[in-house]
Amino acid sequence: MSHDRARTDGPVPALELRGISKRYGPVVACDAVDLTVQRGEVHGLLGENGAGKSTLMKVLMGLVQADAGDVHRDGVAVDVRTPQQAAEHGLGMVHQHFSLIEPLTVWENVALGEPGRIDRDAICADVEAVGARYGLTIEPTATVERLSAGERQRVELIKALRRDPKVLVLDEPTSVLTIAESAALFEVLRTSVAAEGRGVILISHKLAEITAATDVVSVLRRGRLAFHCRTADTSAPELARQMVGRDVSLRAEGAALGLVVTDDPAKHLTPVLQGGLDAVPAEPPAPEAPADVPGTAALALHGLCVAGPDGRILLDSLDLEVATGEIVALYGVEGNGQATLGDLLSGLMAPDTGEVRVDGRAVSLDRPGALHEAGVGVIPEDRHRSGVVLDLSVADNLVMTDLRRFSGRFLMRRAQIRAQAEELVERFAIRTPSVDAPLRTLSGGNQQRVVLARELSANPTVLVAAQPTHGLDVGAIEDMYARLREAAAAGVAVLLISTELEEVMALASRIAVISSGRITGVLDVADASPQRLGMLVGGEAA
Amino acid sequence: MWLDDGGTVLSSALRLTAPLAFAACGEYLAERAGTLNISVEGMMLSGAFGAIAVGSATGSPSVGLFAGALIGLVVALVHANLSHRIQINTFVVGLVINTLVLGVTSFLTQIMEFSRTQVAVLRIPGLADIPMLGVVFDQRWPFYLLVGVVPLTWYLVNRTRWGLELRAVGENPQAADVSGIKVNLRRRQALMWCGLLSGLGGAYLSVGLVGSFNNNMTAGRGFIVIAAVIFGAWRLKGTMLACFLFGAADALRLALPSLGVELNAQLLVAAPYLLALTVMVLMAKSQREPRALAKPFERGLV
């Protein structure tokens, strides 16, 4: 089947993916995706989290086996089952999370994964030669852990380019880079593509990058190829809409909850999207509070800055206020600082600068438990990691954050714990055989209810819900939405951290968009269109 | 007079260092690949037993020596497949192997009869006549294997592609996997080397040092080896230095009474561990430990 498609209508593409499908259990990561990359072309691959970009590239690099579909290089079907085979077929990749071994030197990292003898001097000379050719200067004998994020990126690039790949994949290459470093990177890409005829796949969610640096662009949405076009023939707003815009699946649930579904979606949304997002409640679920009056915000974040251990900026003077009884959503593509903010508001880390005020009082973030005492409840992003203990009983999990209330000097008050647990199980409709059942035996939705019940039972001023419906089924999602609205109606300030557009549109009265650790814009839900949100998510002012 | 005493103590220190040094070369390599191999004790003990059993049966202690090394390799094969193929916790595997080997060798020594068998002394003419230091050149012949084994281990780890991959696997298995290295295969191979050398170390103890096998004859030397690797901060030079230090402490313990010095022998037995503990406290922040040491690797979705 090697030459089954002798092309008459153009040059043989450097790389062709045909009908690639991959599912993980019930989740379809890639659904019959076709992708063609010509020589000398930069092909932009755009998509949200979970759109299937990473899975597609892992299939291409032999890290994951596809369920169906095949890969053609220069018109010849090739079998890519291991990273070595991918390298043999001229496929190279710069991974999003660096694949460098920090304690090793630059040249050792560059040599890693190749077959054959090691010749230190030859590799060092190679590193310098490749570096000189592309303007990527780096000291080959330096230890990687001493290098900055930008320098590490250079090492990754040299590692990939040294093997002379015919097709080079770059996965979110600028997510750790400064603007100057990004510009330099694209310079290298241009040289590499134009002078040497390589094909490049550039994976990104930054619209500016895609429009500036690519020749052709494909948009993946929910594992399917949603859009494909020459970059010159499209625009950032169009791409934003293609990336974010989609059918809203929550219309039925919204109706079931007795929400008023607006008759005239155009009142809120741009006409192009009338089919898309008409589940937005006409009335914001919670009473509007004057959030912009200083001092009244239940939760106020001022100038939060956090730098990671590798010097990367995770939060960049982030400002956000949430008023009593209001649901504010923090929306953005994963990995733009949401996890850091979640950790910060869970008291797991302290910011480098900036402050958190609850009810106008500054909370000292260095002290463990201070946020909890100040009245901040948290539904953590990964409930199994930091929310619950799966092998303890439902009752134990329900009182875990407030054990002092339920124990004497030495012993726990079992009866009191049971009573509290039974009351919460009743009130939050947690479906469990008994309060003594291990939490592990409950469904995901009920586990999440346990977390919510526990956090709300402490009567918090502020509730931070990070991806609260992640991994839940539709019924459980609906229930979580109702409970969050209830909490807000009862006067809790709710900060919803979410990457799901429907969720944000369905719950929040205001939407703050986060990109690269900064708030790029705050929109009232009535003014929010997928296009504007998409632009903000892509790091551009809308 | 003190030259003679010094020579005797040095000679004894060298003899006691050798089994540690062989096994430490193996343990060093295994730890650089990310396995904190506690079954090194069991590997040494089985090697010691195997060497005597085979040496006594064949009448050749040299054949016994190699058989001991091979038996260590077999133990490593079991450990490697349990912990780096079907992913059983490496410490549980190690504890079980140590206990099992102790039990089996004790049982077998009870029901079997072995004749004494010991490898020959190789005296290097000329050099052996140097005052005091001459004892270095007047040792049982397997001692001189160290001259090859130590540099070879260093070369394997620091100069070959295999060694580079081992280090990568010990530091960051996920990144190594992405680069196309078979993480668990490399870890299994590293354990093989450890088993071979630990078996050799144990065999040296029985057919080299003593000439017979007695119950639990390694008596915790495997753990001293682990301490030596930590003491050496996962560098071979430091590890070898630590082995010599621990060997010398052992020799001193044996020699002190005859030299007329009173010192609590139990304290000296504990000395290597105390030293290792001190060094660990001092180095707690140095970050020279392989970062994925004792962290199992399974290829996941991430």
C-alpha cells in the first residue's frame, strides 16, 4: 500500500495522517483525524484542552498506538510504534513539558535516545554547529538545571534539529518563553522551513502565534478536525470562534432546572453563534452586587505574582474581586495559572508578592489553615489528590477539615460525627449506603457532593470551585450547578475556575479570562461571546 | 615494629574492603538507574553460599567464585522481574529476598557437608616486599579483579551510551521514555550488574577470605554497601572511599584487642551506620541523589 496515492494534483506531502482514531476507554481523544503537512510549510494546529492535539502528536511520535488510521511520509505508509521508529522516519518533536534530564549536561541530553556509540567531542561540535546555523547559542558542557527556560527550549530544539527531521512538531513551544524568546524561536522556524524544506507542525492556542507564524491552520475540536484553511484566508476572530464555538449540550439541563432560557439569544450573542450558546440564562443566577466598589468584595486578590522553581512566571500581578452572592468565573486554557491560583487559595503555597483579602481583611498566606479560618472553602481541582481520602468513610471525609469541632482533648466524638454526617448526607442528597461506607465506593458525582457538603457546612464567606464538574456525568453536573447557584443565592462569593465554556456561561455573572497568568479581560456574561472570549483566551485584547 | 602492625591492619582492612567494594560497584550502578536495591544483602549471602557449595563440589574454589557471582545474578533476575516488570514494590521484594536467602542458606548448610575451599594467594614479586604497603600486592587473587571491575563500572556509567541511558532513567524516567529509552529494561539490566558483582563480593567473602560458609556470614555487609553508596554521594570514587573506611573500621575492630587497646567492639560495628547517617544529614540538601531513586515507572497516559 506504499504508493497507493500517486498524487497528480500537487507535490507529495511530507507527512500525511489519514483517519487517525484513538480512544481511551469511553473517551474519544481523536476521531478519524486527517492532517497533511507539505514540505516547507508551517502547519498550525489549534485547539482547546482535550481537543486531541496532544494525543494526535503522541500517535505520530510513537508514544501512543492509534486504534485506526495510518501515517504516510513522502507518500509512503510508515509504521511508527516507538520513538526510535519515529526518529528513523524523520519525525522530530519538541515536547511541551521538556523532555530534558536536568542533572545531565546539554550534550548528554542531545545524545539521549539515539543509537550507537557516544562520541562526546563530536556531539559537542554538533551542538555548536547546529546552534550556529540557527542562531541558538548554547554551551554544550553546561548542566541543564542551570539553564533558563529559554535556554532549555534551545536545547530541545537543537536536540530535535540535530537529527535532521523532515517533519518537526512543536507542542506549545512558547508557553514558557518570554516575548523576545518567542520571536527568536519563530525566526529559527522560518529559517528551518524556508531554507531546508522541512515541514513544521506548530501546536498552540495563542492566536497571535498561529496567525503570524503559520502558512496553513487546522483546528481540532473534541477530537475531530473542525476547520482547515490557509492562514492568509482567515482571521484571528474566525479562528477563535472555530476553536471555542460549539454546540452547547446543557440546553436541556438548563431548562430542567427551571432556568429561563432566553428567547432572543442575539441579545447576548453575536448572530453567527445563535445556534451555539443559547442556554445562557437570561437573568444572572445571583443578585448583582457592586463588585467595583472597593471594600465590599468578599474575596479580593491584589497583584498576585508567583514564579515557579524554574523562574517561569505562573501568576503575573493577578487582580480579581468576587462580591458576596456573586459567581465569577475564571476562564482560560489549562496551564495558564489556574492550578497555581487554586493551590494558592487552598493554602498550599504563598505568593511572591500580592495579597488575598477576605471580607476586606488581609489573610496571611504563610500560615497553613489561615484561609480556611478566614472563611474560604475550596473544591480542589483534583479531588482525589487533595480533596478527599478515598479509603476513609463518608463520615470521616465530611468532618475532616473541622476535626477540632468533633473531638475532645484526645478522642473523637463518634456520635457527633455521625450526626453531622447524616445531616449533611440528607441535606446534600449524597447517595451512599451508609455514612460508614468508604468514600471509594461512591460515584464521582457523590464524592464531589461530599467535598461540596463539607466545604459549605463550614459556612464559608468564599467558595472556590476549581473544575468542580470535571469527570462527572450530566446528572451530577446539573446537581453541582444547582448547588453552586444555591450557595451564591445564600450569600457566598463563588469563584469558579473552569476551562469549560458552557459551564462558565451557565453559571457566572462575570467572566474573567486568564492567559499566561494574567487576567486579559473581565466581561459580563451578557457581553461575552465565544469570539471575544476566544480572543482573550488567546492572549489578545477583545 | 609499628610498620609491621600497620601492615597487618592494612592487609586486613583491604581484605575486608574487597567484598564491600565489589558489591558497592553493583549497587552504585543500580542506584544510578533508580533502584535502591536492598536485596544486595541477599545477593551477597547467596553468592557466598553458592561459591562454597560449588567450590566444594568441584574441588576448585575459583570455579566456586564464578558460580557465586552467577547465583547473585540469578537473585537479581528474580528481583528485577518482580519489581521492574510486574511492578511489585522494590523494598518488599528486597525484604522477602533477604529473608528467603537467609533461611534457605541456613537450611542447606545444616543438611549439607562442605569441605574447606579457598582461592590461592597471588603474591606479586618485588612489589610485595615494599614495607607496609607491600601487603597490597600479597592478596588472594580475586582481590586483583577490583583493578578491572572498578574502572569498568565507572566507564560503563559515565562513558557509554548504556550508562548515559541508565543515568537518564534514574533521574527522570518520563523524559527518558519520551526520548525513546526503555526505562524498565534499563533498570533490570542495571540490577543484573548489581547481582553479578554482589554475588562476586559474597563469593570473595567465603572462598576468598574465610574458606568456608557459616550462617548469615554477610552479617549486614549488604546494608553497609548501601550506606557506602549514600556516603559516596552516588559517585564511584566516594563510594570506594567509603568502602575502604568501613573495611578499615572492621579491621580495626578485629585488631584492637591484640594491639592492647580497649574499645567497645559493638560501637565499632555500629560505626559505619553512624557515619552514613551523619553524612545523610549533612547532605540532605545537596540533591545529588538520583531524583527518581526508588520511584517505580509505569508508562501512563501522561
